[in-house]
Amino acid sequence: MPAHTDAETAAIDQVVTAFRDAHGSEPAGVWAGPGRVNLIGEHTDYNDGFVMPFALAQQVTVAAGPRTDGTWTVASLQTDHPVAFGPDDLVPGMAGWAAYAAGVVWALREAGHRVDGADLVLSSDVPLGAGLSSSAALECGVLTALADLNGLEIDGLERAKLARRCENVFVGAPTGLLDQAASTLCTADHALLFDCRSNATEQVPLALGDAGLELLVLDTKTPHSHVDGEYAERRASCDRAAELLGVAALRDVTDADLEGALTRLAGESDGAVLQRRVRHVVTEDDRVLRARRSLAEGDWTGFAALLDASHVSMRDDFEITVPTVDLAVTAAREAGALGARMTGGGFGGCIIALVPAGSADRVAGHVAERFAEAGFGAPAHFVGVPSAGARRLR
């Protein structure tokens, strides 16, 4: 196994100690499921398009060991109370944070896999509510642990689908496959080009350090939710536009077809809105594919311009940014970022900014100053390091 970072070593020690204290024995092993940042490709997933996430170093760490009584226990160092559940408790709609772990057991069993009882102790350093997929990190970390404990041979894509089924059906959150695919399939020092129609993947080198660059991830601390009316409205608009254009999904409208498609939508009562939504999705898909080329060629200037263009499209055409996010992007560019954009579903959450190596703290400091001037709360930040997907740590 690769050498652990200091943060991983600390997390391993914490969950192993907590497991010993709770259960009086050593865990059978320690596993991890990472959070993710979407580098580019927003709201393209449910339009059968392209996305390009990478896994973060921030992750959910899971110490686990088998039980012989057919029940499961799950405890988190970030919560006060452990939760126990048995087979009869595995009913979709279960409330509370432990539903994400219980839902993984349910999804595995529903798919025909034998899953014996287990004790699970978790710790997470994935920021909550920031659009960095803390829930997918938990699901994929637990799933990886349970697969190993039960000797299950399940490939990475199928693991992502099982984790998504947990979230969609058991928990009740209507996410696509992006989050779970990133958490299971990403590799270190790469972004993942993911085709949301075919599920084809490509590892795209993301050699930031070699280029003298780093990626600032800045959390605006603006509440962020996928399960709301705005998200549903955007999705419904895309579905309606695809139907009017006679295509299965907006992925089928190419950049070359765009002007003709916009003209066809002009006569609808909601035509102006539909035109903006379609323009974003079509151009965003094109930006993802152009980003792959830019990264392959080491064209960081071109890649940075795609980040900027993506943000403008999300702001003006898809209308999913908010004042804190827009100010963060503007301030990051003022402080020397080569390019910046909101990342995630919108209406809050994080931005990413491509900055010279060693300048992330300075750029983030300027954003914090501009937030204070505007009367916004202080943001948080870290450097996003493209990391490995869900895996066993020890």
C-alpha cells in the first residue's frame, strides 16, 4: 500500500483507538472513501453529458470488524451516539446520518450479495454542506469495507452504482452517478472524465505541481442543497427542452447544432429560459471535452479560460450562482488566479481557483477581505490534491 499522509495516519489512529475502546478488540482493517471536487462539467450529468471530477485527500475513514449476531453498528467520531440496526431495520426512508451506512448494507443485500454483521467506526474530514460529496464519501468508504469483510468481488463502477442506489432509494436524495463514481474510480494525480450516458471513463492527468500550480478550494459557507425546487426546475427545463428538440437528452445537441436549437425554442412561451438552459448544457459539455485536450497538452492558460467561461455560463445562463459565490470568483481573479468557477450543484457551496503554487493562502486571504467588506461571513479554504478513490488503508 502507498505511504500514508500525516492526515491519513492521524485518522487511522483515531478510528482504530475508538474501535478498540468501543468493542474491546482490533478492527479487521481500515478503509477510506474520499470526497470530490468537480473540476468542470456542471448540471451535465442528468443530461447524459460529460463531467470531470477528481477525488480529494479529504475522506471518510472507516475501521471495521465482523460481528456474529447478524446486526450492524455504526459510530462516528463527529457524532455523539452510535446506531445499531438489524435486517428488519433496513427499510428505505430510514432517518438520520446512519441511514447512509444502513443503505449500503441494504443496497448490497438487495443486489444479492451476502453481507454479514459488522461494527463500523467512522471519522470524516470532508467539509459538510459544501458540495464536496461527504455523503458519497461515507457510502463508498463503508461499501469498500463491507465488500472486503465479506469477500465480495464487485468492480468499481458497480460499487458506484450500488452507492448511488443507497442514496437515491434508501436515503431519498436524487443524485446522479457523478459523486459515487468519483469516490470509487478516481486515481491520484488525475481527474476522471466520465461519460454519464455510457459510463465510459478516462483518467486525465492533472499534474498541477509539475506546472507550478495548485487548485484552491474555497468554501463560501453559503448553505447548499440539491434537494430543492431550484434544482428540480433546472432539471425539468432541460427535459422539456430535449423533448421540444426531439432528442433523448441535451447531450445530443452539439455545439454546431446550438444556434439552430435556440432558434427552434424561441417561439415557446418559456423560450428565453429554455434557450439559456440549453446554451449552458451544450457549451458546458463542449468545455469538458476541451478541458481534456487542454490538460493533455499542458495548456493551462486555455484550461483556466474554460474555468472562467464555465462560471459565466452558470451565472448567466443556468442562473445557479449566488452573490457570495460570484464575489469569491471575482476576488480570486483579482488576487492572481488564472481562472476560477463555482463547483457543485449551485446556490452556494464552493469555488475552485487555479493559482500559482504557494499562493492559495494569499488568494484566499484576499477573498476573505472582500467578504468582510461585503458583510459576508468568513470563508474556509484548502488546497485540493487529486487523490485516490475508495481503498483499504491497512
